Amino acid sequence: MFNSISGKINLSFIHLKHIEMKRYFSATSLILIILAIFMISCSSEQDTFSLKKSIFIADPENPGLPIYSEWGYNTFGAYIDRNVFVSGDNDLPIKIIVNSDTLNILLKGTMDGKFASIKFSFIGYPLADYPDLKTLNDSIINMKSNKCIVVLTRENSSETLKIIEGKFHFKRTQDLYVDKVYTKSIISGVFSFKTFFDKEPVAISNGRFDLGIGYENFYNY
Amino acid sequence: MQLKKVFFVSIMLLFSLLSFSENPPKLSVLVEFGGNEVDPSLNESWNIRQDVGTYSFDYSSSSNAVMTDMYVTNFAVKPEISFFKNKLALSSGLRFSNIKSDLSVVGNSSDYSNFFYLRYNTTGLNTEYARINSIAESSNYLGVPFDVKVVPFSILSLDFYIKTGLELGFKLNSNTKIDFVNESMSQYAQSIISDVGLTTNNLYSAWSTSLGVTYGQNNKLKYNLEFLLPSFFITKNNSTIVNTDMFTGFKCSIQFPVK
């Protein structure tokens, strides 16, 4: 009988120990699971660098405008008084159209959130094709001269602007090579001018552009 | 001067521990393997862009992107000395670390090409880009870790511990590979890397803290598993491809008693 009771006590003790061990192991498992979850939550999200065809790097000194760059980032921007005229992602930011000896540079973007374009027409630049843009390197065009016409289009209406003063500076025009093969041209520069909008004088200031010109946006006809 | 002070204090601390501990210190040797997942960001010295074209293609977040990745694997042999019935342990030794980092394009590749453009030359009136599938770098370091381990509680044969440690490594070698779209560009790989003008740091140092568990009996073989809490690189430029700051990871080791 004593043996039987002792045996029962032993069995209960073993049972208790078993339960205790189970508890310990479940506690350990729980800690390990928490650690694993913690580790997973801490594991790095791989950083990505967004890729876009127009690379708009904001200019901290001129809010709303892209930085001045020379790498074919396909952006432009300028202040029109306090408003911003800037390239977007949707429209092709530039088309170059050569008619006879007139070089037309059409910049398309947004002004006050609405579509707008400015066309600069420079007379006396009979470029045959986009590689010839390199001849414009470091050239400054006086926009006050009668060899320059500027047309503003906004809200489906176009007006030829009377220029009070201004200059258009092709600071750097380059050949762009991909895998050592000539692909297109890059034109980069700055512009600023004063004109009239509805008989009110306005200043277009801090203008800058960095644009790739190739088969798709150069026309000669 | 500062280093001398730290060294002197460390030695004094070690002797104090040895003299005041009730039980004699125990020596063991750890053979350790670990892996660290690093939180990297693109090193902007690599002038990368998607295309030199002017057509728009996708404005959603699913558009292509360059992904950066970095992983450190390490292998160490470390003698460990423990005090106060294994409640405190110091270890040091030799650790080999391999740091792998890479750049590759991810995203909606069915919509768009699976490569990116790297601008590598902008001299004179030329700007040159190369089309690249990926850039990968591997660097090997041999270093000395110094770890302090505290075991606040034990359950059965499990010792739960917190460990913090510093590591200082020296570069053995480093290799950067560029996978070009146009294989004929491979001949320019070295000059492109030179033009970027970055070299991996000759030193590698990191500070890590981890939570871990040891399984095993005293004076017998023990097994350690630990998870790194967010830890930090002390040195910069251990990869020329990515910038690093924080890492997490794991370490597992076998601990051999030395009698």
C-alpha cells in the first residue's frame, strides 16, 4: 500500500515536473518567437532609388524649380513673377523645330497647375539635325533683338510677348553617348527676360533647362 | 592617452573580477557563424538613372527602381572567459567577415527594360552613359571582436543572455563587378570604377548588441543562438555601392569547454 501511495506520489511528481518543463519550454518557445518576430521587424527594407525619365531635383534656393544641371535630366523651370513655370512628367518637356534658318525651342510644362508652353524662336540658326546643337555651346542670345520671338500659350490662347529685355544662354551643349555610341545631344543653360502679360510688366527669372534632344524631339521641315 | 586609460581600466577591471569572484573563471572556445542584413541606401557617387530618353512610361509606384542590398556573413573563433558562475563572460578572438553589396533593377520589367544607365564621364562636351544590369561588390575583412556577455537568468539548461561587442577588422581584399548590357563595355569596367573614384575602407568596425540563449551543461558542449538588436557600423565606406548605417542579424555558435 505504502509502495502504491509512494508510487502515486512519484507519478504525480513526475507529472508535475512534466507540466513544469512543458511550461518552461513553452515560455522558451514564446521568447524565441518574440525574438524572431523582433528580428523580422527589424530586418531592413531594401532601399530603392526611384527611376524616372525626367529627374527633378528640387533647388532648395529656388523653391519649385529644378536645380541647374547639365546631364540631360529633361527638366526646366522659371519663375514668372511669383509663379512657377516648370516641366512635368506627362508632357515631353521640349521640342526643337527648325524652319529654314529659325530655331524654335518649345518648352511645355505647367503654370499654376495648368498646361502652358513658351516657344522661343531664334532667327539665324539653320541647324540641320540635333548633333548640330553642339555649335550653340556657350552662346548667349539677346532676346531684345528683332531676331528673337517669344510666344506664350496658356488656357488655349497664344500671345506673342513683347520683350523688354532678356537673354537666353546655352551654357553647355554636349554629345551624349550610350555604351560609347552617340545617341543624342544635351542642351543646358539659363534664361531670364522681362515682358508684358495683359499690358502688365512681368519678369521671367531664374530660368534653367537641362534637356536631351534626339530623333524623337528634333524636327527640321 | 585616452586609449591608454581605457586599457588600464580594462586590465584593472579584469583583475578585480578574477580576484573577487567566488568561483574560478572558466575558459571555453566558441566557433561562431553569423549573418547580418544591412539597411543600405544608394551611394549617390554612382550617377544612376533609368533612361536618357524623354518618353514617360509609368508614374505609379510600381515603376522600375534600383534596389540596393547588403549582407555580411562572418565566421569567428573566440576564446571566452566567464566569471561568477558563468553570469558574466568576456570573449575575443579572430573574425572573418565577408561584405556583399549589390545594385540591380527591380520593378515592372515586362513594361520596361531591366537595366539602368550609369553616367560615368562628363568631361569636355561629352556625357557618357553605360547600360548596366547590376553592380556587385564583395569585400573580405579579418578582425578582432571584443564581446561582453551578461546572463541575467537561466531556466533548466537554458541561459538567456544579453551581449554587446565591438569589432575592428582589416581589409584583406575587395572586388567590384559590373554586369553590362553590352558585353563589349566590360573592357571599360575598371576605368568606370576608377572614374566613380571610390574605394572600400581598409578598416571595418561595428558595434552590436544582441539577445541570445545558450543550451548546454557546464563543462560540456554548449550551443548559442542570438539575434542582433539594431546595431551600427562605426566605419564608413565598407561598400562603395551603398551607404550603411544600421544592421540586424543572427549568430549561432558552438562553445567548447577548455579544462
